[in-house]
Amino acid sequence: MNTELKKYGKSVGVFIPDSLLDILNIAKKRYGFQSISGFIRFCIILFLKNEGFLPKEIESHTLLNLEKRKRGKGDGDSRVEK
């Protein structure tokens, strides 16, 4: 898929593979990611967790946020349940 982006006032053609777009769409539907950067951040944290580089307190906080995201109550959700 070819996408036009504006960069420094110029139109830049960017190629994004359809398979990557499929992965991003699944991530949006399943975990509620709103942007590519959020998805990439999640992938980096998951990689660091699997390699054992995250301290336990950060790891548990990250996993808690992931569980909230699965239930639809991630960090960006500020609604109060009554």
C-alpha cells in the first residue's frame, strides 16, 4: 500500500507492506492501540520482558496495563464506573 505523507512541506511516498497493516489492525482490535508508536512501544516492552531486562516492578506494572487494555480500560480511559 502506498501512502502519502507530508514531511517538511513535501509529499513523500511511503510503502507500508499489507502484512504489517494486518498486524496493526489486529493489534488495534484486540488491544486497543490507537497508533503505530504505541504498538511499537508495546513490542519493545514485550521483547525486554521476555529477555529478562525489565525489573520486576516495571514488569508487573506493564503486565497490569496490558490486562487493563485487554478489558478495554487502558491508560487513556479516564471514565469512572458508577
